[in-house]
Amino acid sequence: MEYKISGKTIVFIHGLFMNPKSWEPWIHYYKEKGYKCYAPAYAYHEGNPARLRIDADIQLGNLTFGKVINDLSDFIDTLPEKPILIGHSMGGLTVQKLIEMNKGVAGICIDPAPPKGIFSFKWSFLKANLPTINPLKGNSVCIPTVEWFHYSFCNTMTLGETQIEYDKFVVPESRNIPRSSTKNDGKIDFMKAHNPLLIIAGEKDHIIPASLNRKNFKAYKDKNSITDFKVFSNRTHYICGQENWEEVATFINEWIRSLV
């Protein structure tokens, strides 16, 4: 099916344990290409990551995926045109929800968290995700360790390299966002027609394995809608900040341009 989009507005959507600061290099890249860029924060995620780690808002612990979706939907409604949506991890699942709601002209989901009903039994997926969603932790704010971040995000980097990225970008997180994303908040109607979607996976991603992203891609059934899939070799869950992230950004830009 041929599909044409107009406009050059992008909304970047961060994932868990990140905030808009993580998108700054991407925003610079896309602004140079002529796009108008926005990177709204989830509630209680705005600010300097180091400060947030030592002074997290206690209300963060109650934040749900549904609240994130509603807030971003409201933000998009204030824009002068319907945007292109680019999201990483939980932000990738958010893109899928917003595309389902017809809030974007196209959506790019990078290492997206899985919608309701899409699951993996790979050990790396279970090991990386269980510490966050652990029901025994109640609604306590989750502040990850550098070791967890290394295993889950930066598993091809040294621990020292991971520490540098952790210090710059990692923020506290709500356990209730990933918990609620596995329930109705994260449900996708895979039979419904939708605007173009691109799902990107990292070959060496521990927390969201490439095989899980492929399942997500194959779940979409409408033959008249554009749904594309791409795996980047040697990439981890830190694909957006990992060395040579520009290759991923360039691929996405070329995919967007193919729709214009």
C-alpha cells in the first residue's frame, strides 16, 4: 500500500529509567534535517538525572502506563500538526498505543516493550525485568543499580563505560508503569488498520530480546497497513546511546522519507 505523510514534526518518547535528556543527540541530529522536535517527560521524570536519583518524588511510585499514555496524548493534541512518533523501550510500546489512537502520522518503535499478550521466556528477559516489576516491592520507587543497568542495557560495554552513561542519564522509575503495561493499559488491537509502523530490534538486547520484537511485529495482521521490521547487529538495549547510534537514526530518517 502506498502511503504519504506530510509535516516534519517529531515527538521523541523516552523509556523507563530515562528522561528527555537521553534524546538530546537525536534531537540535534533531526533538527539539522529540518524537523521540529519535542521530547516530553513522563510525570515526575523532568529534571537532572543525578538530582532525581537522590530526590525522587514519592508520587512517582504510583505512576501507571495509562497515565503516561493520557498525558502524551494530551500533549500531542496541543501541537499544530500530527507528529511522527519515535519511542524507545516503554516509549516504543507507547508509540504503538498512540498510533492505535491515531495520534501520529507514523511510528518508530526502538526495542519496544511488548504489548499485552506478547511474552518471552528467554532468561535474559526474565532476569532483567523481574527486579523492576517485583510485586514484593509494592509501590516503592525503583532506583536501579549500575550492575543491573550494565546487564539490562549496556551488556556489550565495560562496567566503567556503563557507569558514565548511568551517571548522565539514569533516573528513578515507577514499578507500576511496566506492571500496568502487561494488562489492559498495554493492549493493542492487532487487527486494526494503522498508520505506518517501524519496529527496530537490537541483536544483543537482554531486556527486550530481538525475538520478542519480532513476535510483536508479526502480531500485526492488517495487510493494508505498513508494518516494517529491522534488526541491528551488535546492538543492545542502549541502542539509542550506543556507539554508532547515528546509523540507526539515519535508517529511521530514510524510512520516514520513503513515506513522504
